[in-house]
Amino acid sequence: MPYPNAVDAPEAAQCILATVRAIAPGQVAGYGQVARRAGLPGRARLVARVLASADDPGLPWHRVLRSDGRIALPRGSPAWHEQVRRLRAEGVQVDDGRVRMPRGQGTLDAALWGPD
DNA sequence: GCGCTGACGCGAT
DNA sequence: CATCGCGCCAGCG
């Protein structure tokens, strides 16, 4: 747990960004997962807000999905298409706005970073 | 200060 | 599976 439990500090955003950048290409993670890993359990919504306001062009925001593997953005929106495009470009199999889980691994949680 | 809204999550139906 | 409802947090009018 490299990060402190800062909730009301701009540092929280940094922890989140760092965590998102830590996601390897071709891999994906859930908002809640990112939040937990960033030391901010239960702050999935905060993660979403940080990504939405982040201006870093190199940020792999497209690798962050809902816990059920679905893209969080409004279906069909420009950003939605963009996310699908980027994911596919990394070899991630996306089917109708939802990421194909590798072999019935219930949700992202268990499939990728698993139970920390 | 108040209520609405949303790149969320989870259990119940 | 697809939906619904409710809890949760932060920004905005």
C-alpha cells in the first residue's frame, strides 16, 4: 500500500492517477479496484471524477471500467467509442461496450489484480 | 445550506 | 443475464 489515506487532499487525486498509470497495456481495472488500490476504499465515484477532470493525455483512462466489465460512459457517446477503439488497439476484446472477461472470472476484481 | 446528478458498486428481484 | 433500489462521494446551481 504505497499510498496514504488522504481523502480530503489533492494528493488523493495523485494516488488515483498513479494507480491508473500502473495498469499495464492490454489490461483493465474497475473503478472500485483502482480506488481501493489507491488507498481510497469505496471512493469509486471519486476515481471517475478525477479521470473526467484529468488533462494528462498520456493517462490510460480507457483501461478503467465498471466492476461488471462495462464501459461507464454513456453508450454511443464520442468518448465511449474512443474507449472501445483504444481498448481494441491494445488487444482487449470488447463486445458491445463490454469487455470480454478471460474465462468466466465473474468480475474484473478476481480476474486481474485479485484480492489484494 | 439544500437537493439534483453522475466515467460507481452490490445485493435483491 | 437485465433491472431496480439504495448507499456513497463530490461538484454545481
